[in-house]
Amino acid sequence: MKATKRLCLCGILCAAALTVFIIEAQLPLPIPVPGIKLGLANIFTLFALMYLTPREAAAILLVRILLGSIFAGQPSVLLYSLSGGVLCLIGETLLLRLIGKNFIWEISVFGAMLHNTAQIICAAVITNTAAVFWYLPPLLIAAALTGAFCGLCVSAFDKACGERVQKMLK
């Protein structure tokens, strides 16, 4: 029964992350710097990291990225999403273990910055040019803002239903 509950939670979080990812992909932000997104799907991955195993959170992330790239009709962004998402997940996992969920918005900011850094490195490798690193400073500023927003959403989500999720998983 416990495994079924965990699987159900993974499915719900994955479906929510995928839905938000696809909606966000359709709504361009009125910002002159290309590549800036809110990264709202990370809310569900970070919440998964708080209550599930890193392996389960990674599965949610990978399914969301693979299906999101297909459903949004943007298979070309698959490498960028994977590189950013994986580095973000690794960083958030380590920080969550080191400093705990009381600092979830700070962890989210760091994860967003890692995500953008990995994407710029990926772009530099794909384009074989270091010129793309000029995008990094504005992307990191945006990551700090969007990461803080997502982290605060995770914190609110945790306060609203974290205790029930914890009880359900026992």
C-alpha cells in the first residue's frame, strides 16, 4: 500500500509539473532577454525532493522533460532542459540534505541558477562559441527572482499540505 501511495504522489506531481511546463512554454514573457522562463514546473520537482526520494524526484523531472518536449512541440530544447534540470536537481538534492527544508526558497534560487548555468554551458558546446556566456549575468538575475518565487510557492504548498502528504506516505 505504501508503494502505491508513493507512485500515486509521483504521478500527481508529474502531471502537475507537465501541465505547468506546457502552459508556460506557450506564454512568452515580455522580457527582451531570450531564454528567460519562470520555471514553475520546478515547484513540483522540489516538493517531490522534500517528501520522496531523489530517485523518485529525478523520475518526475525526466518524465516531465521528455513528455514536455514532445507535447510542446519543441524537441530541440530537450538537451537544454535535460542539462539544466539534472544539474538543478543534483544541487537542490545536496542543499536540501545539508541545510534542510526551512531554507527551501534559497535552495530554489540556487537550483534556478544552476539550471541556467548548465543551459548556457550546453549552448556553448552546441554552438561551439563562448559568446553565449554574455547571456549568463541577466539569466542569473532572472534565476534569482524566479527561483525565489518558486521556492516561496513550494514553501506555501508545504505549509498547506505537507503534513497530510507526510501522513499519507507513512
